Amino acid sequence: MSDESPRPPRRKRYSGKNPRRFEDKYKEHDPSRHAETVAKVIASGKTPAGSHVPVLMEECLDALKLEPGMIGVDCTLGYGGHAARILESLAPGGKLIGLDQDPIELPKTEQRLRMAGFDAEAFTAVRSNYAGIAKVLSEQGFQDVDFILADLGCSSMQFDDPSRGFSFKNAGPLDMRMNPNRGLSAADWLARITPEKLAEALHHHADEPRAESIATAIAGKTFRSTLELAAAVRVIVRADPDEIDLSVRRVFQAVRIAVNEEFVALDAFLRALPACLKPGGRAAILTFHSGEDRRVKKNLQAALRDGQFSAISENVITASPEERRMNPRSAPAKLRWAVRA
Ligand SMILES: C[S@@+](CC[C@H](N)C(=O)[O-])C[C@H]1O[C@@H](n2cnc3c(N)ncnc32)[C@H](O)[C@@H]1O
């Protein structure tokens, strides 16, 4: 037997143009070594593979009115873009607790923030659903905090990685779970759902106008991949190509919301929110579609009426034309804030 260990396989080289496949974009996946490539990708209005461009950053910081020494929660840590800037504002002496339900991305983000110099005193990462924010706070030894940020929905790392099964543009297993260790995959959920329940989800989660006909055709069926589901929707919708694409997008959104029980979690979070803030404490919530924004708006208004909040944003704050150009994913974002009475 030879004691020579086999050579590791050679990594594919960038050949002229950037690679197209998510998993081949090794420079984008390693921004610390390829900062120039990553900067070029961002400047071209794209999100580098395996990362996330934070949305409405200055507006979130402005809404939270952070000061050194404050303690708060980022309920949706994601890539840690908002968290890194928040942590800079809290030093010296402050503390950020970062939650995320994604067990795949959370350790990577924790490591990135540690490498950026934020130690365990300044930053704690907790894998948790934000529905349980009150429990997390008490486990961390706090009853209430100075600020809470929630940037709802999925991260670009989740959307863009075909193996997570969120995107109708790339072939992947039909999964869509932010926490793949919990609940049913999108494929299993669709295979078990009735047409009536699916039509309801398509209406309520995505305002899909063809909910009934799409639900009748796809409920209870087995789709192995994202592209199979997208193709099945395309066959049903008789419209121009842009309209068809919109329906595919809405079906994926509705199924994703259902599989991750996003509205159940959001409602629980909004109920818990006032009690988790100190008097004068501030919350900022970013939403990305009307179903989320309606819930946030109604809950903040109700908590203002019953005296739990002393002020809430009168109008939604949206991305500037410049931000939309630089990061098209910011276009649907709406920011609302509230101040604890
Ligand atoms: C839009 S991204 C946040 C991006 C982040 N602000 C940044 O700057 O990188 C949303 C993140 O929230 C997480 N998330 C979504 N719903 C959640 C929930 N109910 N509980 C905890 N985390 C959740 C997702 O896994 C995802 O990482």
C-alpha cells in the first residue's frame, strides 16, 4: 500500500467570466480573501453568493436610536449585516443577542462576527425561533431590553442556495425550510395538503388570483424538485409570460410561508414584543410583502391604542431609489418602528 495520500481534487478556475452556479462561485463565498470580486458583484446590483446585503440599514439604526452600553436583540441575525453595525454602535459595554432559526447559517454568522472582533461579552448567538423571544431573554438573564430588530423573511443565503430549495429559478430539492430539522419539507407538505387548504394559503399568504385552479392542480401531488413545481404551475396559468412568472413566484412564497409557519411565528412575536422592551425601548420591523406588513401595522396600532406603545411610525419607511438600484431585493421592504410606553 502506498503511503502517498491522494491529491485533493483541483478547484475549478474562474474562466474569463464569473461562474454561474451558486456552488462554483468560490470567490464570492470567501469575501475575506476576495474582497475586490465581492465589491464588484455588489456594485453591479447583485448579492454575492452565500451572503446577504442588509436592507434599509441607516433607517433601521435611526429608528432604534442606539447608544453605547445598550442591550438588545436582533431577532433575525441572517448574515449579520445589521448586527455588525448595531454592535459598533453599542460599544463599549453594550450587548447584542442575535437569534436565528437557521442551524446552517447561524454558526457561520457567529464565526464571522467573532472574527470581526465581537466577543462573548458583546454578542451571543442563539438558535431560536423569534416566537420564543421572551423565553430566550429570560434564559439569557434579561426581562426586557433597550431595542429589538426584526428583518423578516428569508436571507439571500437561503434563497440563492439551490440545495435549500427556495428558488424557482434553480433546480434543487423542494424543501424551503429555514430550519431543515423541523416540520415538513415543501414537497411533503404539498403531497399532504387538500386543495381547499392550499387555495386558502395561496389567497392569504400571497394574494394569488388563480388560487383555486392552481390548488386543484397541485395539491396532494408529489414534486421532487423546485423546477418540477414551477413547471406544474406554468402549465396551469394561461397568461402572458410575466403574469405566469408572478404566479410561480406567489406559489413559492405561499408554500414557503406555510412550511415555515411564518405568520404563526410573527403573531407570537408581535404579542410578546411590548413586554420584552424596557420603558422607552424601541423596536424596528422590516417586512417584505403585504401579508407581513398588514400584521405588523395592525399589531403596532393596537398596542399604541391600549397604551403599550407611546409612539409608532406614522408612515412606512421604504428604500431610496439609490438603494433599490444597488440592491433590487430592497424594493418591497417596508420599515415600521414603535416605542415602548
Ligand atoms: C432577511 S434575513 C435577515 C438578514 C440580516 N438582517 C442581515 O443583515 O444579514 C432573515 C433571517 O431571519 C431568519 N428567520 C426568519 N424567520 C425566523 C423566525 N421565525 N425565527 C428566527 N429566525 C427567523 C431567517 O433564517 C433569516 O436568516
